Amino acid sequence: MSAVSPVVVEGQAPAGLAARLGLPSGSAGDAELVLRHDEAALVLTGDPKRFGAPLSVDFVAGRAAHRRRFGGGRGQLIARACGLAAGVTPDVIDATAGLGRDAFVLAALGAEVLMIERVAAIYALLEDGLARARAHTDTAEIAARLSLVRGDAACQLEALVAAGGVAPQVIHLDPMFPHREKSALVKKEMRVFRLLAGDDDDSPRLLEAALDVATHRVVVKRPLKAPPIAGPAPRHVIEGKTSRYDLYVLRALKG
């Protein structure tokens, strides 16, 4: 007997979406999560007590708009970690794209960014948000620097990068950190990701693949107190208040 999918695509979603994603069609009650079109956006929703508010990707308004205007420019930790500096704007591969927040920040600062996402439902949210950003005057120029492919970067990173058409100067990784069930409850948003993707037990393999493909550096976002990913030691570390970036530098970035 095949496993029951944790997510179904509701009939109100765009025609053909379920087949294209390889997900079953259904409605609330058929799975823990439902992918549906709600007003102007595609959303992923479930029990609000467990998963919180519906998830969607919005590069135009809300958090993305605020960070675009007041985030701190190239002084932001992620920009420094990825090597964006005066006269230097590398191409970046975000191999664990998630909801695209980091990728959008980098694109807003001028970088060409390829987003890679393996989870079908999250990929669909990214695709929807990117299409709306490309159609909006405030974000069209930024969205033009973003591209998206679906696949498992740990297994097929080189092929996915080739398909995306962005030079792999810098590869950014933000793997989920394993947690203990008895520890403090994780954010409701993170529960969605854990249900769909599980813990990133293949993080060492993903780091190894990234080091094989990146031409200049690999950047790994980690919780501040977490150990580095198993493998070679990072050359540099940039720390923030709650997280840090481990830098695996292969060669210097130049303008």
C-alpha cells in the first residue's frame, strides 16, 4: 500500500497543478495540508492550531517589502556572507530555497539568484509568488534576477544548476536543524516544512555537492549554537544574534 500524501491539491488551484507536481487532488480532510488558490495567491493551509496561518510567497508586500526598504542593504549578514560588497555582485545558487526570503534579499541587492526547491508544494508557492512579483512594477526588476528549478540539490545539484542557467559562484545552504520532540515547540511554519521534508539528514552530502560545484564559496546558515555540518571545517564564520554563517571559501570574489 502506498503512503498517504501529507498534502493534497484542492480543485480551486490552477488547472493541471496537481498532475504537474505529482500530488493527489482532494480537499480539507483528505490530508493534513491543502494547497489551494485563496483570493490572489496560492496558499498551503492546515489546522491553524498546529500549523498557524496559511503559507504563501509574497515578494511584493509584507515582510519582503519592509526588508527591501529597510533591511540594511549590503550590510546585512547574508549579503556579507555571500560576498556582496562594493563592486562585487556574485551569482548565487540558493540550493535550499524554502519560501525564497533569502533569495529575494540577494536579488534585491543585484545578484542573479537561482532558487532550488525539492518539496513540490513549496515549489508551487515559490512559482506562484515569483509570477506575481514579475507582474508588479515594484518588484519586476528584482524578480527578473530570480529563477527557479525543482529538484533535490543533494542528489543532482550540478544538473539543476545547469538547468537554471546561473553561474554557481556562491552556493547558499540553509538546511533544517534536527530537533528533539521534547524541546521547546518549533515555530508553526517550521512544522509544515518538517511534515513535508523531514529533517535534513543528508546535509553532509548536500555540503559535499555544493563544494564540488561552487566556484568561489559555499555559505551555510546555522543556528548560533549548532555545530557545523559534518565535513570540512569552515574557513570563516559570521555571527548574528541568533544564527551564524559558516563560510567555505574556495577563492576570492572579485569585481
